[in-house]
Amino acid sequence: MILKLKNGDVEIELYSDIAPNHVKRFKTLADEGKYDGVVFHRVIEGFMAQTGDIKFGNSKSSDFN
């Protein structure tokens, strides 16, 4: 999966053999645009970036907190 950011693309490796339901749900939400505008609230360079609150973490939503 490719995450498009203003500073460049980030490649995300998904493990459907280990977590098939999680990967399927993630892809569905991404295809529906649910992650568009969602901010990252925790980033550790070279390790991980954490996001996921598609309601309160979406900077384009009136519910953004």
C-alpha cells in the first residue's frame, strides 16, 4: 500500500498471511477514502507511524479534535 504525503510517498507492507481480516478492513477503509485527511498522532522514525481515528482524527471533519 502506498501512503501519499505532501513530502513524498510512504510504502506500507501489509501481512495478509498473518492478519487477513485486519488487512482486508484496512484496504476497504482506504479504498473508501476514510483515511484521507486523518493525521498521524505518533511517529517514531524508522519504526512506525500511528494513526487511525477516522472520526476525531480527520483534519477535514467538523469532529476533528
